[in-house]
Amino acid sequence: MSTKFGRLSEYPRVPLSVLPTVIQPMPRLSAELGLNLSVKRDDLTGLAFGGNKTRQLEFYFGAAQAQGADTIVITGAVQSNYVRVAAAAAARLGMDMHVQSEERVPDVDATYRHSGNILLGDLLGVHRYAYPSGEDEEGADKAVQAIAEGLRAEGRRPYVIPLAPGHPPLGALGYVLAAGEIVAQLQASGTSIDAIVMGSGSGFSHAGLLFGLRALGQGMAVHGVCVRRHAQAQAVRIALQCAELASMLGLKAMVSEQDIKLFDGVLAPGYGQLNPATADAIVLAARCEGLFLDPVYTGKTMAGLMALAANRTLPEGGNVLFLHTGGTPAIFAYGPQLQHWVEP
Ligand SMILES: Cc1ncc(COP(=O)(O)O)c(C=O)c1O
């Protein structure tokens, strides 16, 4: 591990991911978009259909084990990928899993409620609790602490994986390490990239990767595509997380305000809601590269990348790395909606 990451090795970590994930060229999509595009396959991190969350959870499970926890409590959207991977990690480590499901997406159908990550969570044996709001992070945080209190009263030793601001962003450490992995891969292959495009939700992946790259002296642009909230609010979060990372790692501030690049042009109508640009991006990636993207995160991120290529924020012919953060099980939860976009 690079010493450039300060105190990172002092944080306990449970290996959950199959690393490094490969970087692959995307020649047909490149030709389509006028870029030299490659993809970092973090959808292939190995555990339970993979995704970016395995890298983040290594540090939460490290902390949980260090505290002697026997139960994990987590909150997330109904179709949360985070919850699915955390439940799989809990199963693997012999821990119980309690999940608070937030109603973040309006007007969902029965497929959304039963397929995709819900089905996988049921197979993993999670205990579920409903939370009626999806935009009340503080309330969700309190409710999840109350679940943990109840479990404690029953003699369990719960560890809460928090999502709201106000907790050290342990998960971002996973993407500080991913920065080292990417830089090593680029050096080994003798290639360079001008920009990375990735989804920005909780912000842990975005902040971690940006911080890690700057700690390694790498100046490429990191474009976060907003999947959860608008750019202005997201920028505040990323800045806060980068500052917290500096203090957690005992390093100086690495990330300036100008370094935080966010695009929210494909977020509408809101979190977890499919829009035409996202459906087009999903179909294009499948048909050009055999690559599956999901409606909530990676499809929106690819739609954002396409918009940034169209408005020349990503210069023509530029070397661009798309971070595939997983989420593929959600494709099935949105099956009826996606079906509308598929030509016969
Ligand atoms: C598939 C996928 N991609 C991207 C993200 C966004 O990552 P982050 O929450 O680290 O910003 C998530 C978050 O849940 C996700 O599940």
C-alpha cells in the first residue's frame, strides 16, 4: 500500500473484493461517442454481483469486527445495492443483517418491490424494517440507531453502517485504495487517461477516488455524475468528505473546490427514476459492448458521460475511463420500464 495514503493501513479491513478489477477498452462505444473510452469493471468486484460497495464495506466490516459485532444494521433505498452486498458480506462472516428500507422512489410497481436486490436480500435472509421517507437522512439515521438499540436490549452486538453525513466516511477509504489500483494499472500498461467519469451518490466513491488520485499526484479530471441530488448540494458533500479523509489519514488537504466536478443534467426526474437519456445509454452500452448498466446509477452515469462528450467537456478523442460501479441486479427491478425502450 502506498505510504502516500498516510494512516490508511491503521484502519481495519476485511477483504471482500476480488481485486484488481480489469480495465477494458470499449472500441465500439468509443467510435460512437468520439472518445477513446475504456471501462474499469468494478461491477466485477466478486461478491454477490459485485459493485463499488464491496470496496467500501471492507472498512465498515473491519470496524464491525474490531468492535466484536455480531449483527449489522444498515439503511438504504428499497432496491439498494449497498444493502445487498452488505447482506452477502454479513452472511459470509456469520453475522445477522437488519435492513431499513427507505421509500426513495415514487410510484413503484410490484416488480420493483419484489425483484432485483429485494429478491437477493430475501435469499440472503435479511430482516427488514420500513422507513416511509427517502429524503430524510437524519430521520433515517435516528431510526436505524433505534433499531440497533432494540437489538442491544436483546443482547445482540449490532454495528450500524451509517449513510448520512456526520460519521467518518470509512467507505471512501475503499476508493482511496482504488485510486492506487488504477494508477498502477495505467503505469503497467503504459497508458494515460485525461478524465474519469463516475456516479456520485453518497459521494464515498467519488470523494475517495478524487482524494486518492490527488494524494498520488495524479491530476486527471474526475467527473461525478449526480444520481441522488443536484450538483450544488453534492459538491458540499464531496468537499466535506475530502476534508474528513485528510484528517482521518493525517494528510494535508488534497482537493480544491475547482477539483470537484459534478454534472446533474441527467438526474431528473429524480433518484431511481428512469429517464430517456438513461434508457438510451443502457441500450447503447449493451448493443455496442455487451455491457449491462442499470437505471439508477451506471446508466445515468453513462448518460452523463454522453452529455459531457456532446458538450465537449470531454474533448473529442480524449482518453476517458468510465467507472462501472455495478448495480446490475436493479435491471430486473426496472424490467417493465426498460422493456418500453427495447426495439422488437
Ligand atoms: C451501482 C452503484 N453505483 C454508484 C453508486 C454511488 O456510489 P456512492 O454512494 O459511493 O456515491 C451506488 C450507490 O449506492 C451504487 O449502488
